[in-house]
Amino acid sequence: MAGLELLSDQGYRLDGRKATELRKFQARMGPFAQADGSAYLEQGNTKALAVVYGPHEMRGSRSRALHDRAVINCQYSMATFSTAERKRRPHGDRKSTEMSLHLKQTFEAAVMTQLYPRSQIDIYVKILQSDGGNYSVCVNAATLAVIDAGIPMRDYVCACTVGFVDETPLADLCYAEESGGVSSLALALLPRGGQIALLQMDARLHQDHLETLMEAAMTACKGVSKVLDEVVRQHLREASMLTRE
């Protein structure tokens, strides 16, 4: 797919969005009652479920425990029906292992682990339907789940994937854009302080374009932050109404 096809002369993308426009969000906190925290998130046609357990005592080898902070354990997987091609190994492959590590690094930068020494926090994220931006959607869903679990964070950690087409940065890429040969990067940001939790690039990008793309990614992440904040506030309003009743 040629890059020019991804953006029309009028500035519209394949799905009708403007260049800097985010996909539509739908989210729900606490759908999975058995866990300490959970969240379901739809970002465009990408759908993810995040579940959090902990903080709890270390499981398995006690030697892994850290005396000054909690250990964060992350596991990423994709449902076998999440893409048009059926996945033979929904988790445990190289891509899933790499994604799990990226999620771990992201939340180590955001969760106040020093409050829970010698303990463990488990974050499980499953992609139910994949249409681009899997890492970003997982981060955003897991952020809501961690908040639902009542685990303190330094800030929301918000992620977005951005790409560069025809000298124009595109925010929140869908699968067609990701697979269309676009130079892209994924950014996880703590928006209030502007701290970068993770920056991931899977393709070459000319250094002249890096600053523009980073600015677009940070702006998009701040937009995601506003959406997540409204989801949390709506959840609290609903919870307070139920408590009154």
C-alpha cells in the first residue's frame, strides 16, 4: 500500500479521521469481579481486557523478592480469534514475550512500587480483537485496571502509536496504516511531568522527522490522558451512586 493512499488530498485518512484525531474510545472499569482490578477498553476496533492481581506475597522463588519495592510481573497474550489469521500460539512466542517486557518496563516507571516492598503485582493483558496499536491499547487498558485495583501511580501512563505519511504525522494508527509501510513509533508517557516511560520504534525514521513525530505522539498521549481521566471519574460517579443506594 503506497503511503499516499493513507492520506487523501483533503487530509482524511482511510477511516475518515483527520491526521491528529484519535480513534473512538469505549472503556469500562471493573468488569472482572474476581480480580483486584480490571478494565475493558476499545480503541477503534482494537479491544483489550486487562486484569490486575496484587500487591500480594511473592509466588514461586522468594529470592526474586526485592527488599525496597514490589516486583511487577506482566503477561501479554492475544486471543486466537483476535486477527483474521488464527494464532497457533496465543502467548509464549517471541512477540508476546517482547510485549510483556515492554509492559513491565512501562509500569515500573509509573507504579509506586516502593510502597510495597517484598511483594508482587501481576498485570495480565489480552488482546481480544486486533486492529493496530496493540501495545498502546494494552498500556491504556492496564492503566485503568491498576487504578481499579487501588494501586498508587505517579500519574496516568498513556500510550499512543504515531506514524509519518507524506510529511504529515498521523496519530493512533490502525492496522491498515501500521502495515502500509509507515515509519512509526509507540510512546508511553506520564503526561503531567512529561516523563517518557517507553519509546519503541520498529522501523527506520529519518532524524529530521523524529522531533515532529515525538511532538505528535506526546500531544496524542495527552489526549488519551483526558479520555482515561473521564473514564475514571465516570466510574467513581457510578460507584458513589451505588453506595448511596
